[in-house]
Amino acid sequence: MLDLSYDLFNVRVDRAKKPLIRIKNHFYYPLQQTDDGKYSLIRGLNNKPLKCPRRLLALCIRKLIQNECFLLLCIQQQLLSTNIYYSMAQEAIFNCEYQILEILISCWPCTRLDITKLIPVTMSYNDDEDNVTIQHDYLSIILEKKLQDGSTLLDYISMGIVNKQPRMSRLKIVDFRACSSSIQMTKEVCRLPLLWISPTRRSANRLLLQMKHGMCIDKVKLEQYLDGFNYVYQFYDKSISHEINSGSLIKHGFMSKPIKILLDCHIVNEDTLLGLQIQQLTPFRFHFRKLWISYYIKQCLMANTSFDLNPILFLTNVETITHLHLSDINMDATEKELTLLVRCLSNLRNLRVLCLQRILNLYPQRYTHVHFLTDLCQDFNRLFRRLIYLRKLDLSYSYLRSHIRTLLTGLIQPLDYLNLQDCRLTSIDIEFINSMRNIRYIRELNLSMNDFSTCSTIIINIVEKIPNLVSLSLAYCQLNPSTLVQLATCFKSVNEQKTSIRYLSLKGFIPYLNWEFLDLLHAYANLMTLKKLLLFPQLYAYPGANDDEREITARDLYRRCCTILQTLGRTDLELL
């Protein structure tokens, strides 16, 4: 669930952050963007790329960072203005002077370090002179990309933070939030506390003592993890004066003002779990706004330990958490763990986004007492109603058959996102959704992978009640093509008012017939705001003796549908 403005929602590739110039040596090369999203160099009449020289300030900064001794002297004597440190860091990355980047961060003169401002937005990841390939999450790609020495840019940033110079640095806040946080980035950042601790003090017994009131990692697994950590980071440990740093920090009062790490965190393994629980031993404090937690982490814990989020959440400021994503791949949360989960979530009063994917599996045979299931649903209902700021709710891939009314009754928050994919909903559940007072506020609705063959009329009624729907997914719902054609008329007429729908998923288990495709394309081509339409099933659903024959059939069908769209004047409509 992304943070986005539905009024400006673009279902195609997001190009908002992509640069329009490329820097190479001392010159800027302007880029042009094609309809398919690719970038190429602009060429002149002689077919040579157009270019212009860089500014004198940029060239002077480049000269400065190439002289490490002179740069250190300027930093120590505070001869440099604080507003050029970001420019120096970007130039250091351009010139692959990563040691200079580490020095700049360790002596950072400002109280705040924004990681996104370190990254040159004009960086290119393709050495081809004609085509410049820039991906959506290019910031995290730069940070995690392997360099020639085998390390990453994030490693040098981490080393600069760990080696903070108390006499010269004023650093108090490091902000990673604007980067598209990945699991790998979270793991690297959460290793900061363990990296700061001296190797001689990284004993399992000492760390377990610190974690005795939290989630206790199994001792054997912790020892194995520490052995691997010490082996991988033995080279980095040589460049960190752990004990000297510790003494100087106390002397200069650094421990009373720790470094605040702002991060969107994925808690999935020992790296993140251990880093959070030992942060009190170090000068680092983690603060989250978005939090992803997988129940898979139970494999790291001691035997017979119930999964309780409270010890983790209270290691940070719970008031700042607005997004929480929980998932349970094995779908094996126990009665006790679900009860603990309700109590835990009640402390997150500022939640705007809540995802409980594969968590609420309300099979009657899973519970020992008859009344426990009803009580559990009522507890979650009270929880949802108390989350007054809740705007996005995801209960996908959970068994909620006949329990939707109990879970969502009395919910009056203006939800703009509701995901009930593969929840085994019945017609009774759909009737309740149709009666919800706040359904008119929804902008994105996902009801895929539920059998609606007996309640197609109710689905149409639901869509008619949502005037500003931007994204709708009804894939694999066993709806008749005639119902889907009728669904197109539920959106406001183009002549009456511009529609808001931009994304539609109407996939079936098997391909539609040719005349059904024709009717669907004619119906939805009239929705001029629609930008992406999903109609084609998985490859295995096409007729054919093998995958090659099925692929040929699928391609032929796709070409015929594209031809139909072309005759209808809707070449801008992306068909999938």
C-alpha cells in the first residue's frame, strides 16, 4: 500500500523522480524521454550528443575532494561552509571517492543528514551512450549496488556514521525515510549497533542479557549469527576505534544525545531484531513511521516462545508509527498470539495504514473454545473502530467467511483503500459491504479471488455507490462477461462527468471468448480516464499441448485485442 494522491494517481511507471540530464566528466548531457519511458541523449545536426560544461563551483568542489589532506585540513579548521557538504558528497560519489564520502559523513557539520540529498539525482546506471535506463527505486539501487571493492555505498555511509567525530560532527538525525526502503537496506542499517560494539564484547550471553525483557533469540542461532557477522565485518572492524569512541563519547557528552535513525523498517530476521534490541547499548536510536513485520521471524526465537510485538514496538516511539504491515506466510498464528496482537495494536493510536495479511484465519476448527472465535472478531472490531485515523485496511489472504459483518460493523472512518482479496467471502459478506456507510469514500478496492458468481448484482450496486473509485480489482471472481460489460455502465458517463477509474483488473481463470473480448473492449474503451486494463489469465490457462503453443496462442490473442483498441482510438490504454 503506497502513499499516493489518488487525484494524481498514475498507474504507469512513476517517472516523477527521474532526472532529465546526465553528467559525464566535466559536461552535462540533456536527455529526452520517449513514450515507453526510456531516456536517450539529445543529438545535434551532426548526430553528436549535445552537451554543456559544468559550473565552476562543481569543478572547484571536484578539485577539493581529490586532495584528501587539504580537505581534512579545511574540515578541521572549519573553513568550509555547511551548505556545500551535500555537493561535496555527491561529487565524491560521481568520482568514486568513497573514502571521502565516509570522511564527510563522520565530520558532518549539520544536525541532520538526509540520505537522499547525498545521492546525485543525475546518476546513470547504464554505460550505454545512447540509452539511459533508470528504474523506479533508483535510490535504493544506488545504495545497495556492489562497487569494485565488493562493498556498497551504504557500507561507506554506515562507516561514516559509526566513526562520527565528536569534536567536529554535530550529527543528531540520519534520515533514510525518503529512500524506497528494501529488506536489504533495513538489514544493513540495523547492523549499526552491533558494528559499533567492540568484537570482544559481542558475546551471545551479554547480548541475551540485554534482550531478556524482549524477544529472546535462540542462543545457538545467535552464536551462529555472531560468528558470521564477525567474519564478514572483520575488515571493517579494523577501521573502527570501538573503545576509543566509547570513551570519547562519554567524555564529550555524546551518549546523552544519541543519533536518531529515521527508517522505514522490515523486521524479518536476526539482523533487524538484534539491532533493535541492543540499541540501548549504543548511541543509536531507531524511529519508524512504516513497519513491516513477518511472522517468519518466529524461527529465530527460542522454542515455545509466543510472537508478541509489544517488546519490539516499545523499543521505538509508537506515536510515530503510521503504517504497519504484518504477514504470516505459514498462517499459523495461535490463539494466544492473536490475543497479544490485539493488545499490541491498541497502542498504535496514530495508524493510518494497517495490513494483516494472512493473519486473521478464522477457521472454526482452529480454536479450542466455541466462543473464542466470536470474542476474537469482536476484539478486532473494537480495535478497528478505535483507530480513528485509519485510511487503508488490508485483510487479504485471510479466511473471513461469514465474519465480515462482525469485523467491520460500526466502522465509520473514511477508508480510501480496502483489500479483501482471497478472503472466501460469501454473498452475506458482500451484502454487508454494500450496506457500509463509508463505502462511498473508497478510492481503491480489491475483491479478487472471491466467488461472486451468485451475487453479481450486489457487486454492481457496490461500484455504483463509489463515485470516486480509481482502482478496482475483480480478478478470478467468476463473474459472467455480460456482468462485466454491464459494470462499465456503472461508472459515470464521459459526457456527463469525467470518470475517475484508472485501473481495472477483470481477469478470469480461462481466456474469454473472442466476442466476449470484443464486447469488453468496446465497453471499457469509452472510459477515457482508464489507463490499465487487465483481462488476460495466466499462461497455463490457454489451450495448447505445451508452453510454446500456449504462448503463441496468448500472443495472437493479445495482438488482436490491441488492433481492436487501435480502431477504437485507445492506443493509450495499456492491456495486460
